[in-house]
Amino acid sequence: MAWFCNYYKCARCSGKWTDEWSCMCDDDCPHCGARHMSPYDSEDLTEIIEVRDNEFVALRSSETAEHCPTYQELGRFTTRAEARAAFDHV
């Protein structure tokens, strides 16, 4: 399932916040309570690469993710390019 980090700015109080969710949905301002603020930007986190113990680990959010991404490891690689290519082969 897709996973996003959404970036918000409140139209009422100008407060800023982020929220991760499985879609680019409206959110309520945690600062003043204003409702239905749309994200002004979103970062797709469905597929990510993390560095662990000098390896590049390709991770994809699972199809059953609902309230958290529940990443599944696709493999560990010696280069970032190899890890990126793993997303094309699954």
C-alpha cells in the first residue's frame, strides 16, 4: 500500500506539522483545531532505501499497511543503485 509523509500549514493559525498516512488526506490542525487542512506537499515513502551496517536495504510498505507502513525488506545490496533496481524486479 502507498505510504506518504504529508506536509501541512494551517490556514487559520499558520502552524505547520507533518503526518504519515496511506494517502494524501486532509488533517486537523494540532495547534488550533482547524479542520480539513489539505497537505501543501507530500513525500512518497512507499519504497525507501535505508543504510544498515554498510548495506543498502530496499524496503516497501506492505499491501496490508493501514496505520503504519509495515515495511517489508526486499533485499540488502552493496550499492544504492542495486537497491533502487530491486523495486523494479518485485
